[in-house]
Amino acid sequence: MVAVMNKSLVKYGVTVLALVAVLVVIFWQQFAAQPVIPSALKNMGGDFELQSSQGPLALHDFRGKAVLIYFGYTHCPDVCPMALGVMAAAMQQAGDALKHRVAGIFISVDPRRDTPDKLDQYARFFDPRIKGVTGTPALLDKVAAAWRVDYAVPDQPADASYAVEHSTFIYLVNPDGKVAGLFDEKTSAAVIAEQLRLWLR
Amino acid sequence: MKKMIVALMLFVCMPVAHAAELVVSDAWVRLPPPVAKDTAAYMTVENRGREALRIVGISCDAVDAAGLHGMRMDGARMMMFALPAVDIPAGGEAIFAPGGSHVMLMGLHQPLKSGERITLNLQLSSGEVLPVAAEVRDMRMNHGHHGGMH
């Protein structure tokens, strides 16, 4: 009787030990896998609240997701659609399992011409998970300064044809809302998809 | 095999614009979101002649205004600027490609459709006008037959 009990105790102990070992390995892997934010990016970014067609939209609404952010304007013929195409492709390549954990934000620095409704239609062409937002020039200036975005909108009426100079970064924001990577429209979608996967591991 | 067919198709579709000297290949227009009125066109213009040629402008009936644009970085800012002319030396080529020099198309009269062809008219300093058929391409992943971004 005693021997039998000892045997099952030993069995139980071994099982517990094995489970603990597996958990330790899993936690260790998770810890070791946590990517590091390059120090150059540490003073960049921050929360903002801008206007979407559905009302106010803040970066903190995306906590827990990996977010790709681009500053541009819809009249941009070349680099903006390239960048949004790369963002959409990266989000799609990140895989079906992460489908609901990746998102995009397209921030227009040209609110005179880009209404939230127009931005919504523009952004969803690339991927419905990319939200189009904008704000007042004063607010955009503040956000742009925090995100180290350099841009200039010429002083022309909304119905004029003009180009907006702007920086062309694609930002990767990690699930904690911190800027964790910087790309541009020439980066391959596969490279960005890999970073999305890393931060969501 | 697939690649060969695509290559053959490209060859057949190649709009040979000016048989004598200028050969325009891979002319295409980026399909913009339906809500956008502006987009860009791209092409390679090869000068097979013995003399340098100069493109002095471009026009397109499908838009309010068309122009040749260059791009440069000013610090971190991407700047577009109008190109007054593009010179192509004898035996040389001018490349208009995404992220570089491009044909700016402003004020589309109606939304474009993937696969449709629109005509771009290259204006040469000689006074000649060279019509080029450019195919509208949807560059999104899993859309159109040209695949995604390269």
C-alpha cells in the first residue's frame, strides 16, 4: 500500500516538475524574444487624438496591437500610395493569426483638402484596418513635432492643385504605444511583416 | 513557363511609340483609391537614335493637368518639383519609376479602372508628339495580375 502510494507520489512529482520546466522554458523564451527599441527612437512619438470619420481616434485606442503609422496627404501621387501599399502588404503578410492585432493609421497633414470622410475612403482602399485621421493645423503641428515629422503645406485654397512636402517614414508602434521601428515606402513588406510578428510574439 | 508567358505578354503589349528613335516600354498608371483625383504614371523611354532628344512636356486628355515631376529629399522631407525638360542622350534612356521621377496626373475626369489604357502624349523639343498607351495597374496585393509592390 505504502509502496503504491509512493509510486503515485513520485509520478505526480515528476509531472509537476516537467510542467514547471516547460513553463520556465516558455517564459524564458518570451523574455529573451522581447525585441529592443533602438535608442534613436526613444524620444519619438507619443499619444495623440485626431479625427476619423467615426469620431475621435487616439493612439491609446490601439494598445495591445502593433500599429503602422504614416503621415501624408491624399493628393500625393506617388510616395503616399507606395507607403500605404507597403503597410497594407506588411499587415497582410503578418499572417491570419495576427489579423486582429495589426492596424494602420494614415495621418493627413493637409486637413484643408482631406476631410475625415475622404481619408476613410482613401485609407480603406489599401486595407480596411488602416484608419484615416487628421486634425487642426495647430494640433497636427504638435503631433508632427513629437513624431519628428517635417512638413510644409503651401498657403493655397483647398480647390488649388498643390503638393505638400513631408517626411516619408513608416513608423512601427509596439503594443505598448511606443515607436519601435522606422521604415519608408521603399522597405519591403516582408521586412515590416517580420517586425510586426516579433512585437506580437 | 508562367514567367515566360508574362514576358511574352509584356513584349506584345509593349507600346512601340516611335519606331524610328524613341521606344517607350512598361508605361503604366497607378490605380489610385476611387476618392483620389491625382495619381502618377511611369515608363521607360529609350532613345535608339543617334541624336540626343528632349522631352519638353506631357499631356493627357483624361486629366485636368499632366506634368513631368522629379523628386528629391530635402533633409527628411520628400519634395516634388516640376521638370521643365528631360534630356535623353543618344543610346540612353529616361526612367520614370515609383519613388523617382514620374508623370504627375492631376484632376482625373473619372475614376480609373484596373487594366484600362489611357493615352499620354509626350511632347518633344522637335515639336513631335508621341502618343503612349499606359495601362492602369492596381498595385495592391492580391489585386490585378501584376501582383503587389516590388
